Amino acid sequence: MSIILYLSVALIAIAFFILVISLTKTLKAMKETMESVSTTLDGLENQLKGVTGETTMLLHKTNALADDIQVKVEKLDTVVDAVKGVGTAVQGVGDTVVDLNTSLQRVTKTVSSTVVKNEDKIAQALQWGAVAKEIKDKWFTKKKAKQSEEAKSEVMIHTQQLEGGRG
């Protein structure tokens, strides 16, 4: 009878030892996975910084282009006004002045519409930059919360397994 008791205790000790070994392996694998996730997140963060920098640079170039176009449109407006004045003063000169005036007006309208189109692109670039930053912030927040939950649930599972093994 006492031999059965000793054998039972020995069997329980061996089972507990195997449980501890498997728990150790699981925790080591989880540590490696977490390190890999951390490395990946660091890489993504660096890439996102690069994209943000490029977006900022593109925005500055777009602003400079819009300013340059605006200056040129203002210069063309002066030319158009001068041509209008000449056309009014010399109505009898002919269709050439009228054609030139019309051409200059078309060019002015084209340049003005280009400025308006670029202003929309600038606004859109700003919006996309803000959206990208917001997505990045939410993604990192969710990732940290998920990692925390996974770690807690993994510990609870192992705790329950340990308690189940004792009972």
C-alpha cells in the first residue's frame, strides 16, 4: 500500500516536472515572438517617419509651386489689362489685337485654373498626412493593448493549467 502511495507521489512529481518544462518552452517561444514583433514595429515606425518627412517635403514644394504660379498669374493679369486698354483705344486696328487679347485671356484662365487645382492638391496632401498620422497612432495604441491582453491571457491559461494539475 505504501509503495502505491510513493509511486503516485513520484508520478505526480514527474508530471509536474514535465509541465514546468513545457511551460518554460512556451514562455521562451513567446519571448522570441514578442522580440520579433518589437523589431517589426520599430522598422514600421522608422518607415513611417520617412514617409512623413517625404510628405512634408512634397508639401513645401507644392506650396512653392503654387506661390510661383500665383506670381505669374498676377503678372499676366497686368499684361491682359494693358492689352485690353490697347484694344479699346485702337478698335480699328483689326482683329489681330482682339485675337491676341482673347489668347491672353485664355492663357490667364488656364493659369488661374491650374492654381486652383494645385490648391486642392495641397489641401488633400495635408489631409492625407493627418490621416496617416492618426492611423499610425491608433495602430500603435491597439497593438500595445493587444499585446498586453495576449500576455495576460497567456499567463491566466498557464495559471489555470497549473491549478488544474494540482487539483
